[in-house]
Amino acid sequence: MSNDNLYSNLIPLGWNQYFKEHFAPYREQGMIPGRIEREHKNLYSVAFDQGQINAEVSGRFRNAAQSRADFPAVGDWVAMKTSPGDGNAIIHAILPRISCFSRKAILSGGMPDTGGKTDEQVLAANIDTVFLVSGLDGDFNLRRIERYVITAYNSGATAVIVLNKADLCDDIDERIQAVESVAVGVPVLTLSAATGDGLDGVGQYVTVGKTIAFMGSSGVGKSTIINALLGEERLATNTVREYDSKGRHTTSHRELIVLPEGGIVIDTPGMRELQLWGDENGLGHVFDDIETLARQCRFDDCSHTNEPGCAVLAAIDGGQLDRGRFANYLKLQKEIRHMQRRKNVALSRRRERARDKRYRRFFKEMQKINKKFQSR
């Protein structure tokens, strides 16, 4: 088979020229590519050119990992070797990610110990389009949408906001305008997964070899939408509580699914909390209106609290800027800066551990050399 056609049967899984080029060195080492479908504790389900196989990371891979984000996540392409004896595979490397949807998480068991400090949790990798799903019922929340849009921007994927449960909303146009005002430039789709109205809008993003993912809190209808795309009730769904429209967790793990009409979808569990991971670029993108106003303040170090000549406060008083949006901007800015400080501390500690490890290795080698000379 020519190099151009090598692994061409992986194209429906998202294989493309980018991954082909980055896989080339591993092919020379006798490895094969695969894409992570599901992640279990210390075990992965991987799709490859022969079907599906269970795999685990190699000992060297595990020892070299510096953080949780260094381990495979659903959507990752990996380089692996099969084990003829037990029919499983060993993962030796992750190919560079095109995009990465992450949140802040505290490290738990099974991963390298960093003293319980802040760490990155990769929810899904190599996504082309991420659908940020929000319900148009009592759980509708603009502040949560702002948080999700920042995370999507930091991921590198294209964001689309999906407002589900249109059949339960009497003021759809007003809700759309509110969302568009806090997510400028992000496409907004409205639909009802229960009735099927508006699902064609999602379908236009589903093409062969492209990966879409659904993110959102519990009960917004992610699994129902995916079932509609699949044409079958494959994923379990659940109802929401009537008194507050809160959902119960139905999806318990992330999963990569190939759709019958082409395209790949990643389903994710509903998240009660999405703590930001990334820098302030995403914040500035989503809150560009506030940062533009801030540059017009009389003082460069204006805190936007009580200073004279504050353009931000003037906009709030004049009704051009929503007070709740500004309060959320300050909250998210504080959260990101706090997280950045903790990331820097964690990075310094990892560098210290790596340096100590090099020193210990050096001293061991020196002891071996000294023993050889003493034995002569």
C-alpha cells in the first residue's frame, strides 16, 4: 500500500494529513495509530484499522508523565504496539492535539502524585466543533454560557451554542438576543430534541472525518440530541426535576461514537462545575466589550470600583453594560489569575522533581564508576 493510502480506512475516525505527518516517526518503530474511544481506570478502548482493541500506557510513558493532561483522553490519537499474546495493546505516545477541551481538576488516584495541587483535566481532544448546550427551560443561565464560551475559545475548537428545549420556551427571540450579546460572533442554534425541530442545524456540522462534541450541564439534552443524530436510542436519557429544571447525571463517561451518516461525536457527562483552565486570552475574547471600555478609563490602573472617569462604571450607570455581566467578568478574571498562580507553583515543583531525578541518576552512575575503580 502506498504512503498516500496508508491507514486511509481511518479517515472516518478523523485521520488526516496532520496526524499522518506526526505519526511518521512512530511508524518507523513498528507502531500503529489508533484513536481513544473510551477511557476506563488505567485502561483504554482504542479504535484502529483492524477494529477495536483494549490498551494501556507503557511503564515508560507513565513514568514520564508530568500531569494528568499527559495521559490519553477520549479523542486522542495514539501510537501503540499490539501484544499478540493477550490481544491487547501498549500505548507509547500521544500525537500532538489539534484542540483540547480542558477544565481545572484536582489530581486523584492513579496518576502521578503532585501533592493534590491544581491540575488540568482533558475532557476531550481533537474536536473540530464543540456544541455548548444550554436548556431554554428554568436552567437557562447566561453566566454559565459565558464560562463555557471561554473554555471553548481556549480549547482551539470552533464553538456553537445550542439552545435546546425550544418547545418549553415562550420568549425564544429574547433568549437568543441575550445569548448573542454575551457571545458575540458565536453561532446560536435553537432546537427541540424532544420534537426534532431544528436538528438540521446541528446536522450541517456532521461530515465525514470531522469530530463534534457536546458540552453542557446535566439535563440540557445532550444525549437526546446525539440519539437523534444516531437514529436510535443508544444513549440513556433522563428527566429533569420539575421544580428547578436541574438534571441528573445520565452519561457516566466520555465516549467517541462514529455516526451512521459520517462524522464523529463525543458525548460527555454533564458537569456540575466547569472550572476554567487557560489564560486570559479567552476572557478577553468573550468580554471584549468590557476590556474595550476599560481602555477608555481615565486611569490605567482603574479598578472600576469608585474611580473618577471610569468608563466601565459610566456604561453600567448608563445601561450600556449589564451589571451582572461585569460582576461575572471580575469573578472569572479572579478565578483565572488564581489558577495561573497555582499552575506556576505546580510547574516549579515539577521542574524541581525532574532536576532531583536527574541528580539522583547522575550520583548513581558516579557511584558505579567509583566502585569499578576501587575494585581494581
